[in-house]
Amino acid sequence: MSTAVPLIVRVLASSVSVAGKAGKIVRDVMSKGELGIVEKGKDDYQTEADRSAQRCIIASLSAQYPKVNIIGEEDNPDNEGDISSEWLAVDADKEILSIECPSFLKGVKEEDIVIWVDPLDGTSEYTQG
């Protein structure tokens, strides 16, 4: 990926790419029918899809942008660890890479970026099929 493209655009392009990979993980978990549901709190569920998609997103983006602060909704010691290399997204969405970056964002550094990860919005509905 060309460093001539501003960092913020590269991070966005990588995020779009990894979202596609995480979406496939979510669909794969659903198709297997083994959701691995854990109740985090009253009416607050977490599934294997949440945990796996978040690991994919965080590992992929951390590998490419090690100084970016990434915060995951599913923070939990059991959600750490190695992931399969097939889950890593290392490419970037080409369409996003071609967009024009606003001039005031061109100087953004990795340390300035915080990414919030909610791997599966609507987990309760997801658990109901």
C-alpha cells in the first residue's frame, strides 16, 4: 500500500477490507449453528461470532498499524491470543484508497487514531437467527 496515500485513508481502506473478512467469520459461525453464546449481563449476549470477528479485526489492524489504539467491545482475557492466518486481512479496499482526503486530516499520525470495535451490532437478534 502506497505511503503517498494519507494514513487516515489507508486505515479506513484497511478497516473496510477487514470488515468484509469479519463479516465472513460471522456468517460462517451462523452457518455452523454453534453460536457459543455467553451472557455478559442481563440481556447482554456475546457469541463466538463476536469474539472471533473482534480477534480478526484487532489482529489485522494491529499488524498493519501497531501504534493505533484499538478498543474492543468484547474485551475479555479469553478473547486474546493467536488467530488463524486465514483470518488476517492485509489488503486494503482499492476504492477507498482512491478517495480524496480532506487536507486537515492528511497529517494524522497513528498515535492520534482510536478505533472502537463492535464486531457484531445486534447480537441479541443474531442469537435468535
